Amino acid sequence: MNKIYPSAAAALQDVVRDGQLIAVGGFGLCGIPEALIDALRDSGAKNLTVISNNAGVDGFGLGKLLETRQISKMISSYVGENKEFERQYLAGELQLEFTPQGTLAEKLRAGGAGIPAFFTKTGVGTIVADGKELREFDGETYVMERALVPDVSLVKAHVADRSGNLQFRLTARNFNPAAAMAGRICIVEVEHIVETGELVPDQIHLPGIYAHRLVLNAHPEKRIEKRTITERA
């Protein structure tokens, strides 16, 4: 089975459509699937609900989809770097399901593991728990959180073999594996593609069963979210 597609646009063709729930991997601007985000923008798909740790920055990452008004709702844990996000949210143009970071990661992990819901102490006594089931275990109160199973997951890996076995690099391993596992269809942008068998089995972070389509992007921009320079004393 050939999982390699000639372009990000080709990989999204016949998969992405209006109104979908889409998970996008990455942490800040680290480990985001840049080419796939651009292709999603160019597809014109709209009214999307996007699951992502953050919403990119103005003009880059998911910020591009906010500028084109293709996202109607974000399920995120951190949204503090995007002025257009702030403007749309305060104007009532964008819905936000604000989710604690660990809870968001577990929602995706549970979705990938086939677990429909779980209980956590995080958020109990706050607006995060409003309208959700509370239950007591061993004298402590927990809130029930539903798992997330996106229609499509767009993720970034460092290396893949032709079977879709994946290696992630450093911080890009935070949300990408969980997002990949959770998606009904997972499309992976990678910097290197090697022959099946070249990856040492013990160094495979995610088996190829979770990766349905691969796209090579050998030269991503990898923009830095914030650069701080200190003059030498």
C-alpha cells in the first residue's frame, strides 16, 4: 500500500470538507505541519472545529486559517499569541472550548485508545467543569471529560518509512503522537522518508498503522515563535 502522496494538496484531496473536526499537532510553532496547514487553507474548507494546543500566531500556523475565517471553533489550551484569535473571540465570531493542557492531551490519547471518557480532578470547582458530570472517588471529586476523535488529524514527524512508521523530534513529540492516534484519518508531514526496515524498531515512536498518508516537506520554515536576544556583557 503506497502511503506517500506527491503534495500536501493531493494528500488532503477527497478527505477534507466543510464542518469537520480536525486535530493539528504541534506545540507553539514547534512541530506544526506547515505544508498541510497551507494546503488546508487553500482547500477552502470552512466551518472547521480545530483541536490544537494553541492557535498559532498572526500570519503563521493556524493563524493563517483564522485570517481566512475557515475556523469556527477552537478546542485549545493556550491561545495567547494570536491577536486575530483574540479579536474574533471577543467579537463573538469564534467559539472557544478552553481546555487544560493535560486534559487536552488525555482527550486525544483516550480517543486513540478507544476510551470514550475519563475522570480527572483538573478543573473541578471552575468553569471548566460547568455542565459536566462530577463523581466522587476515594473522597475526592472528579469531573468527567469526553475523549476526542477527530475526522482528520494533521501531524508533523521528523522521519517516516514507507510503511508510515514515525519518529518525532524533541518537542514535536508532545501533541503529535496523540493527535495522530486519535484521528479517523491521519495525514503526516515529514522531513525525511526512508525505506521500510531502515528505522530501528526500538526507535519507532508511533507504528505505521496510525499513519494513512505521508507528505514529504524536506525544507519547512520552522519559524521561531519568540526570539529573545541578550547582549553580551
